[in-house]
Amino acid sequence: MANLIVAQMLFLEAENPEKDIYLYINSPGG
């Protein structure tokens, strides 16, 4: 799961380098 999140962050960063990335993690106990 963590790898998927990291990969998605890297993808978003590469796709939109100028834009800030807001990451909301909605998981129980996390």
C-alpha cells in the first residue's frame, strides 16, 4: 500500500511540478 502511495506521489510530482501536492490519508489506526 505504501509503495502505491509513493508511486502516485512521484507520478503527480512529475506530471505537475509547479503544483503543490496535498495528500490525505484516510485509514483506520493510521
